[in-house]
Amino acid sequence: MTEEKLELTQEWDKTFPQSDKVDHSKVTFHNRYGITLAADLYAPRDRAAAQAGADGKLAAIAVCGPFGAVKEQCSGLYAQTMAERGFLTIAFDPSYCGESGGEPRYMASPDINTEDFMAAVDYLSCRDDVDPERIGIIGICGWGGMALNAAALDPRIKATVASTMYDMSRIAAKGYFDANDSAAERQAQRRAYAEQRTKEYASGTYERAGGVVDPLPEDAPFFVKDYYDYYKTPRGYHPRSLNSNDGWNVTGTMSFLNQPILTYIDEIENAVMVLHGDKAHSFYMGKDAFERLTGDNKVFEVVPGAVHTDLYDGGGKNAIPWDKLQAFFEQYL
């Protein structure tokens, strides 16, 4: 197995301040499709207070999301904060995005993106300083659904957190709030994708779908304003983020229309926390996913008053319950 040589930014270019409680470095790993992924690794400096076993090996957590974001945004904040609390963590860019490899750029796949999480587990399992029996994952927004799919497929994942989660397959096939849930609506989408594919193959180029709308229309729905407030302002803007800039390829998310990702989440045996704000437009997706989980090691953590992006970075109101995340991973890792 070989890895692509990636050009990785070495300076601190995150949307959050660097912590003096952790050591930060850049690492790469590969998935089973041969795509090399880029990640930021955060290791606790105070090993005496770290989540280490008797052999000195650490519990580890891999973090990714949101869908269309990069590791320099909220996934990095989650990773750094959990490293401050004693875990070895990585925040990675998914295939085809950010600093990770994969051509053509700006594509997404239910299969490959689930594989990205499992590839992160491969990498962590083979580190000398990680206990392979104590590995968890955190998926944010669209990657919350991918995290649940990975947990259903990979029993090495001992604890999973889906934060402010989206089910990308449900959104693709049924629209927001299931408002477009009909065969006719789906067939119209399929026809549009088919026409786009022919057009792009003929031209030899891929068109971008556009990120978060800018300028923001006065009559935009609240959830669009919510996204704008994060991705298009200094709060969360990043030049490599698809949501902050030109978005996915028009055909980049096509396969989600026909490929549901949460089919077998009722068979997840290991621990899961679904974390959601009760004022988030996406709350129904987290609630519905949790209701399908089984076993006594599942937790639905509701943050009163929090909207969707409040769980990206706290939303200026300390909305992320870090103590509860730490306690969950301490219990199950």
C-alpha cells in the first residue's frame, strides 16, 4: 500500500484558537480505495491526566464533519477540546475535499465517506500510543449520519457521537422536513442529474453547485441564515471549505438519492450518543435516528434552546456539553 504525497499546510489556519494543553501535528492515512486522507492530530500534553490504560496507551477519537466543511472548522475544535480532556484525537478531511486526496475534487459518496471513518480507525488502531480496543468517533452534521453508518458496519468503533446530525440520504431523497417525499420528485431529480452528467462529460468539466447562499436574501429561511452566520462570517469561514465557497460538484452528491445510509443502525451493539439542540431545524433527524437505536448503551442528549450550528462551535452560548461528551467516552472507552 502506498500513499499519495500531499501538500499540507503547516501553519495554524484554524477557525478556533490553538490550545497550549495539547500537541498538534499533521498526519496522513489511506482508505481501502487508495485515497490518502489528511488529518490534524491532537495529543494531550499532560499524560498523567490523559485517558491512558495500565500500558500507557490512550483512548482515541476520530472526528469529521460537517458535510462540506473542513478539519480547520468545527471538527478540529471538537478534536482539540477532547484532546484537552485526555484523548488522542484526529480531525480529518474526507476524500476529495480539503487537504485530502482523491480526484476529481468535491465529490461525496455514502460508501467512500463511511469508509473514511473506518480508515481513520485503521490508522488509530495501528498507532503505538493508542489502545485499539478504545477507539471512538464523532460525526458532526452530515457526518453524524455517516458516523452511525460506520458504527453499524465496524464493531471496532466502541463509542459513537452523532452531533447535530443530518441523514444525507433522507435529505437527498425526501427534501427538508420530508416535503418532497414522492416518486415524482425523486424522478425529476434523477432526470436533472442525468442531463447534468451528459453535459459535463461532453465538456470535460464539473460544475459547482454553490455553497451557502451569499448575499443572504432577506426572506431566507432561518436555517439558511443559521448556516450563513457560521460559514460566511469570520466565525467559521475557511478558504478550503465547500460550504464557505463554491460548494460540491452539481453531481457530487447524486448517489445519496438512491443509497440510504441508516438502514442497519438498529443493529449497532456499541455505545451511541445522539446530541442535538431542540431548536435545530435538523432535530427531527436526530430524534428519528435515536428512536431506531436499541440497547441500554444509547443516549439522546438534548441541548435546550440550541439551534443547528450552536453545536458546531458553541454558538457564543457554550452550547456544546463538553463534560457530557467526556463522561460518555470515559464510560465506553
